[in-house]
Amino acid sequence: MNIFVSNISFRAREEELQQLFAQYGEVVSIKILKDRETNRSRGFGFVEMSDDAAAQNAIASLNGADFQGRNLVVKEALPPKQS
């Protein structure tokens, strides 16, 4: 399952987000999006987990949780829009 995570601290690293989500199950991939021009974090990203039940547990547990001084917004990612 692909999970959308926002309100991520600008100084957070992908490895730290990986450790946070790994408490709930196997993390397949982590991607914090960055601005193309400044290479600075845009404050949101995606976490992919292999097990849907573990992903749902992570969403329920981490939505609103404090991570590096900010309350995360964690929800199931919507599929990309078809044009």
C-alpha cells in the first residue's frame, strides 16, 4: 500500500521516516519530495509498505503523531489522476 505523508519537518531524512514506519511492518520504499531548484524538502512524501494491514495500522497510529516537532498527516495515497 502506498501512504501519503505530509507536514514532515524540512530537516527530516528518508532514513528517519523509514525507521518510524518500520515499527509497523516492512517498508518497501520511502520518498520525500524535494524542490527541483533548491533541493529542499517540500514537506511531504510517500511511504510504500508491503502489507496492507500493517499500512493501515501505521496510518491509524501515526496520523497526528509528533515527528521532529511537527504533527504528521498520514493517509492512504490516492492513485495518480488519468488525463
